[in-house]
Amino acid sequence: MSPAPKIIDAVKLTQDLIRCPSVTPDDGGALDVLQSVLENLGFKCTRLVFKEAGTADIDNLYARLGTSAPNFCFAGHTDVVPVGDKADWTAQPFAGDIIDGQLFGRGAVDMKGAIACFVSAVSHFLNKDNFEGSVSFLITGDEEGPAINGTVKMLEWLKKSGEKLDYCLVGEPTNVEKLGDMAKIGRRGSLNSHLRVKGVQGHVAYPHLADNPIPRLIKCLDSLSSEELDKGTDHFQPSNLEIVTVDVGNAASNVIPAAAEARFNIRFNDEQSVQVLKDWITATCDDHAGDYDLDMKSSGDAFLTAPGILSDLITRAVKGVTGHDTDLSTSGGTSDARFIKDHCPVSEFGLVNKTMHKIDERTDVSDLEMLTKIYLEMLKLFFKDNAEERS
């Protein structure tokens, strides 16, 4: 009989990962730390470096323990956003210091802490439970960046390699006020637009010799922002367009500008589609903008993992460990779950998100310990339910 694997301490592993300065696209050694720990637990690890012209090479990790179905996957990212001004931090952003019961560091919440908690939960699970199936990790270094050489290409590699994910939990920081108050079962889609309305520059005293683009831009933006796209659904809030900048760049008060531009974003629910929204924006610009250029880019469609096995697993585990009820939400920004949803049911649950991307990003040490217990309970429930279904 092989010896039981070593129990992994979630707090220490979080510190070790934070001490790797993995600001996208640099790995900073984070995946080496994670791979070493997972291999000691018996996982087969595969490093996947993907490249594409005009982008940085990205290192990723897929690790699996077991060969049979079902394959319960934990997905996440070790890359982090820049720290800003280090002088503004209470503790050094890559030191992993604990101050008054809080662990400081870039990535503590988003999302090295959750990765460490799931690894720790797996180590506890393997010491106590036998199970039929597999546990895997899908860890990218390109979530905070352009997301080109990360999860999307990893999923393509999995498919070509015959690796099937049956359920996936993404460890994004989903909770708002306290651990256990919110899980994400879907996300809104996002469409970014850059509109440039063209005119003819001229003197303000001779408007008939010029063509001012600003009024046409204003009419176009007013028409777009005044439209009610929908009233929302049972699981999604109404779709919403927000103008984020309007620019002319005209420093002179006696010159009609040659162009005016604006950028706006639509966060939309599953009543909408990218193509329908693009067609609507284009038609509106045709009606009001005159001569214009329009660039539109989507970072993903809206999706919903309907309440079922995965969401039930989260709510049962949270209730069992904390006693709290969990709100199943689709609010917030995008995550790599938007890619995974095409391969298997996916939901998100991690730490409290109050300090993500902020100066002094931090998490309570007690939350790391509690999240480990919740993840462990999820593993126990998942494989227990699976065993009962097979019997």
C-alpha cells in the first residue's frame, strides 16, 4: 500500500504562489510551484506552452489524477494584474505577509488563494476517501491578459487528446460580503465598440465650409443609449449599454474638428446575441452617424448553467460547512468560464471579491481555511453521489 499523500496547507501554498510575481504574461515560477505540489499528490502534469503571432508565449498546466469518468475539474489562473504603486501597499505585494489575520498579496483573492484551497482540499480528500473517477486542474497563465494562449487553446488540446471534462468549478472570487454568500452560474456577454464619426475641419465662423461630426455622434449615442434592450430574465439583469468615453481632442475654440469618437460597452444577457447587437449598432450608426468607422469586438456571449447538479453541489457544501444559503448569480464581469461552458457544465465559487485588483489585495486567513473545507465537502458529495448512482 502506498503511503498517504502529504496534507497541503492552503495558507502556506497561497503564500508560495503569491511570492511568484506572475503578472501577465510572466509566469514567475508559479506553475512550477503548483506542478511540484500536484505531482507529489500523484497527479500527472502536462505543461502546455501556446504561441500566436503578435502575442506573448503563455505557459499553462493541465493535471489529472485518475483515468476514469467522471472527471471533476478545477479551473483557474496563476497570472495576476499589475500591482500599481508598491509604495501604496501596506505590505509588499509579492511577499505573502500575514498581518492581523489577513494574507496580503497580489493574487491572494484573484485567484491564487482559491487554487491553493482546492489543492489542499484534494490532499485531505485523498487521505480519507477512495473514489471512482478523476480530479483535474486546468490552470492558465493568460486569464488577466488577452486570453488568447490560455484556456481556449488548452480546451482545444484536451479535445484533441481525448480528455473529457464532466463538470468544472472555476475558482474566481464570487462572494460579496462573506464566504458562501454567492456563486456564479452564468455570466453576461460583453461587446465593446469604438465609433469614429468623420467630418470636415473648418473655421467656426464659416460652418457652411465645414462639416461638424459632433452633433451626429451625439445623435447616434443618444439613440443607442436610449434603447431598452430587454427587461432581463429569471437569472439575468437587463442588458445595458454604457458610454465610457467621448473624445474630440480639439484644443481650439474656433475650429470645427475633423472627427469625433466614442467608446461604449454592452453587457448583455442570454436574450441577446453578439450578431443581433452588432446589426443594431450598425443600423443606428447608418441612420445618424453619416461617414463613420466602427470597430466592434466581443469577449464572449452570455451563458447560463441552469441550476442542477453543479450548483446544488456548491449550495449543499456551503450550507453544510458555513450554515449559509448561497445566492446563484450571473452578475459581474467575464471569466474563462465563458470558454469552458462549451465543453461541460461550469460554475464559479471562490473567495470574497472586495479587494480583487486593488491596492492591498488580501484575504482573511480564516476564509482560506473555510474555503478549503467547502471544496473538500464538494469533492466528498460529488464522488459520493456518483458512487450511489453507479450502485
